Amino acid sequence: MNKAQKELYIHIGTHKTGTTALQQFFTLNRPVLKNNGIDYPAVVDAGDGHHRLAWSLLKEEGRPCQWDIKNLKSSKQEWSQALKNAGSRVLLSSETFIFSKPDTIRKIIALAPNYQVKMVVYFRRQDDMGSSVVNEVTKSSRKRWTEFKNPLPYKLKYIDYLDYWSQVIGRQNVIVRPYEKQQFYGGTIFSDFLHHVFNLEANGFEIPQGNINARLHRVILEYKRLINCLPISAEGNAVTLKPLLEISNTL
């Protein structure tokens, strides 16, 4: 395969669209992906996603890093390490890529000169997105709903993100999927991604077990919101989450 045919797929999320589950799926099935001609680079200190690659770019643009990423190097060093010995098709995934502006995307192209860059994104209906974010933040912190002035860390005008990427890499290289379970090919986001991005079936791939990043049932969510109003320590608040999740699962 010549240089012009090399492909770099960048999965940018968005947040609350099964991104963590997909990243665990990609890591779990790295050998299977490799057998199908797809490299999912292993990057240390970044969990299952390629967050350090995205943050190396944003840091150079003066944007503060929101996560504690160890030994973050220059974008040139980070990308060179990730793409070292990579094959003709490479998959990267990080919801931090959602913050990429056209100049950031142009720098990605410069860092991967031998690849045709393609972008993959899942969008969730905006009202459902807001509900999901409130659920997540209430569940995992001491926030109360009265404190939510702008709970979403990014814009809900999705067309802007598509414009950023399409004006640099071309509309034909942008793959958009709805985050709606009834529309998933094969009934799961894993099957949907494999089918619509790589034209692969999920046969032979291992599916992560359990409900990753489980959502609280609405009754339990209200209970957790009330707990967040109590004058107790962060540690005391945190120990309530596990039993609440267990009760939520029964509902």
C-alpha cells in the first residue's frame, strides 16, 4: 500500500457517547484489530484512549490540561512515538480531540504526513446529552443541580465541529453516526463502529463486560442529589456511590 493510501482514523467522541466503552473495546481487541490491518497504538499513562496525543497539541496552543498526564512531551515527540512502526491503517481515540480547531487539525496532518486523515464522531441528541451530563456530574461529585449554570464543557451546535474538520480534511473524510441504540448496526456501538468505519463485522471480537460508566436511575439520582446537599466530607459522600449504583441497577 503506497503512502497516499495510508489512513489515520481519529475518533473524537463526543463526550457521553460510549467513548470510554469503545476505547476499552479497542484496547481489549488490539490483536484482533491488528489481524484486520488496523493499528490501535498503545500509549502509556493515558488509560485506553490517546488523550496525551490530543493534549500535547492543545497544550502548545496554550490551553490548560484538564487531566494529570505524566511526562507529557511535545506533540512531535508524542505523535512520533504513537505512529512509530504503525501500519497502513491507524485508529486513534480521545474525546479531547473534540476541542480541535482548524489550526489544530492542520497540525495533525503535518504530524502524520503519510496518512489520509479521517474523522469519526458520534453525536447524542442535545436534550439527552444535557440529562446525561447532569446525571454523571451529580453521581461522581458533590454537585447539586442548583449549581449547574453551564454543565456542558463544549458547544451543542454540532455543525461547528463538522465544519472545523471538513474544511481541512474534506467532507468525504468525515464519518458521523448517531448515538441512538435503536440505530446501532448489530445492536451495539461496538458493532456499529466496526461496520460503518471499517466495514467489519463484530464476529471474533471480545465485548467488554458490565455497564461501563453506569447511569443512575432517576429515583436514585434524586437521592444522590440530596446527599450532595448534606454537610459531609467528600470521602463520606464518595462511599455512598457504590451501594447507590447497586440499587440503581436493580431498578
